[in-house]
Amino acid sequence: MTDKRVALGRTGLTAKRLGFGGIPLQRVEEAEAVEVVCHALRQGIDFIDTARAYTTSERRIGLALKETGKKVVLASKSADRTADGIRAEVDKSLKDLQVDFIHLYQCHFVKDEAAYAQIIGPGGALEGLKKAREEGLIGHIGLTSHSLDVLKTVVQDGHFETIMACFGILEPKAREEVFPLARDRGMGILAMKPFAGGVLDQAELALKYSFSEPGVLVLAGVEHKYLFDQNWAVFQGQWSLDDADNQAIEALRQEFDKSFCRRCDYCQPCTEDIPIQVVLGLPSQVKRMGHEILTRSPRKDALEKARNCSECGECMARCPYDLPIPDLLKERIRWADELLASI
């Protein structure tokens, strides 16, 4: 039988292979969010991941932990790149989560090599997290990134104990390019975006695919109990993929091949300074965080910049997936304008 638990590298942390992701908890009222987390805890979830950037998520998870009294492996993260800044963020996380110890604290959304260099350099976030660990406030230090190139550097350098990478039907490359390197170095592996950031609705197929990679803890975020129950049923079942599953996977890849942005940023820099991956990812971001994000920075600013696209074609020449980026930008602008007009 497939192993339903995973050890996170050499950290000594173990958990069920389905973890609870905290992003969607922002989208519902507090009472419902707390009840969803309580429900997941009572069903047996023993790993929860959240972040400072997820607004109310830490607070709501903290309320659920207090209400249930359940013990879990708890992970959070911050995008602050400085030692003093991230050390202060740890204190805020502890307060909101209503705990005195966080098992895993991660440098969040490390976009490129420059951000990584700042993190590991003098006065960088890694220094602040080491201090927090020495003070007994956190147990282990990890890093998350959507860039496989960044993650390969992180793994090779060995400063961190865990990595979090995008991995799923539409983003399978970490399986070949990053995970083997991480295993060789005894690093724990967390997989985010099994549903490609909300693009895929086929929960069973998407989770079975992610579970098919051994030794990886898969994070799936939900804001409703029925969605959690759906995921939990997949976790409790068999994960083998049959011929029909493989055909469905291939069909999904063909369907989204020329429209799904993998967030690699190879298209950058843009001549008009358009944050292309932000704009192309807006539908899934709205699905996860609500339409209000379109009215605030940085998404509002990104949309305004996208209106200035000169269709120079430089981004298309760089895109390894041959996406028709100018056309996709126009499509996202139309979608956003129609959505905002309907509210």
C-alpha cells in the first residue's frame, strides 16, 4: 500500500502526505474559515501551512487550533528579506497563530537569484530565521519559490532544510529538475499548487497525480468543508493512475498548453515593465483571494501596465512555452474589466 505519511528530509518532522494550505481562508467569513480548519483537524490533518501574506489566515488557523486543542506540524512564511524584518514577522506569526513555537518557517516567494542573494547575504532573512531558531521560536528553516532555477540553486547551496515548489499536472518539471537533487541532499519537499492555482477543477485526478511522486507533502488549500472532504477522500483512497487517468492528464495538458503561465519569468524584462505572470495569473488569484484584489496594488497597477503593451514580441521570443502573451494579456484585461463592471 502506498505510504500515506512523509518525512520532511532530515528535519525529523513527519506528517500525512496531504497538508492543509491556508491561502483560501481569506475568502470567507471568519466563522466559516475557523470551522473549516476545525473540521480538517478533526478528520486527521496534521500539517498546516500558512503565511504572513495571507492576511487573516494565520489568525483563523490560530483560533481553530485553540478551539480543537489539536497538535499539528505548523508552517508559516514571510516575504521579508531582511534579518530584523523577518525576525519581527516570526513574532507576529506566533501571536496570530496563538502558539509559542512554529515547526517550519520559510522565506516566501523567492522570485529570482537577486532576492535569494539578499536572503542569504549579510543582514538577510536567513540570518534572522537562524536567530529565531536559536531563541527556540522556530524549529526549521525552508524556502518557497515558483522558479525551478532558483530552487536548484537553493538545493545546491544547502542553506535551507526544506523547499516548496509548484508541482502538478500542468507543472510537472520539478519532478525531474529539482526533487531528485533535494532528496540527495536530505531536504524536505513540499508541493504547492496541485490544482495549478485553481485552474484545474478535477480534484481527484490532480491530487492523485501529485501523490504519485513519493516523498512529497502535497498542500491543498480549501475554504469550504465539502472541498476538504473531497480532497480527504482522495487522500484516503488509492493513488494509482490508470490508462483513463493518463489520457485525461494528457488532454488537460493539451488544453492549457498555450494558455497557462508557468510563472517562470523567462519572458522578462518587459519593454513596458509589465509583470506578465501577475496579469496572466489574475483569474486564479481572484478565485483564491476574491475580486477585491483587482482594485488594489499590485494587481491594479499590473493591469494598468498591461494596457500599455506595445506587442513588440520580445516576451514571446523568450517564452519557452510559446505562449501568445500579447493576446493573453488582452484577454485578461477584458476579463478583469467585465468582472469589475459587473460588481
